Amino acid sequence: MTFAASERAALGSLLLELGSDAPTLCEGWSTRDMAVHLLVRETRPDAAAGMFLPALRGHLRSVSEQVGSRDYADIVRAWASGPPRFSPLRFLDAQLNAGEHFIHHEDVRRAREGWEPRTFGTDDTETLLAVLRRFGARLLRGSECPVILDPDGAPSIVAVERRGVTGHGSDVVRVSGTAGELLLFCFGRTESVVTVTGDRDRIRFTSI
């Protein structure tokens, strides 16, 4: 089972366990909102485009309301069963959804008291590192200073370069932690367990 698939299964089970009104780390979202987002993103590309294109946000809102009117458990199970049979996403799940499923699984896990960071084996850590390398720089591109990510046991990642001083300039901010925690940090999750050396307030988080 791929990392994306295992995170899908775990998140689906947790959403069913907690019910439709549990909080998440996504501001204003309940678990129902999360489930609707996941299902619309995967099964309604016409509406999901509204996540990125302002002109389609009204359509996204309308479709989300329609999907949200369904039974909560049905919404979760429909998403947990995977992309539609003939959807290209079925064949690209491992590549496209590893980060999405991990981030949103943690959004639900960490909204409850008593959560602890998870540990991952070598293969899953490599998957998280690949996602971090792909998106880290994009998510931190608005930062006002150079930013270096230092994943445990892996080479540093220059996320933001400024004036060629990254790596030795006094203006650099370094962020260290496991691959998963760094990924959560880059996505703006304040509950991430990382160590920041330098002026954290100069880091700016942006969407993909």
C-alpha cells in the first residue's frame, strides 16, 4: 500500500470515528467540511478548480453545498474508497495525494488534545521528503529572508534564497525537524514540532 493510500484509509477511519462536528486545524472547518473538501477535490474537477481560480469560487461553493447535504458517513466512505474508476487520479494517487492526505490527517489528529507526532519508516519518510522538496520553496517563497529546511537525517533544502547569502549569511532562518513536521510547518500549521533558528516572524507562508 502506498503512503497516500494508507493515509487515506487512516483519515477515513478517523473521520468516521469522530463524526461530522469535530474540529480541525483548518480555521472554520469541521470534520464535515473536511470530508466535503476531500470528495469535491477528487470527484468534481470542475468545482475543485475554484480552489485556485477566483472566477470559479461561486461554483465551488455551490457544489460543496450540494455534496455537504448528503449523509456524512456516505461522504466519507465515497472519498475513502478512492478516486472514481476511470479517473486519472486513480493512477496518480501516490504522486498527487501523499502530501494532501498526510496534511489533512494531521489537521484532524492535532485538533484533539493529547496528540503526539507520528514516526515513520524509511519508505514513508522518503515519500514525505519528496513532497517537502517539491513544495517547500513554493510555500515559503514570500519570505523576507533566506530560509533553509534541515530535515532529520537528510541534506538541507534551500527553500528561499536571497542575494546569494543562504547557508552562510547572518540573515538566514533555519528550520529543523522530521520531514513530516517540516512539511506541516511549510503548510503553515503552527502545531508542527520544529526548531526555528533566526527570525521566525520574517517567514511568510503562501498557498500552492
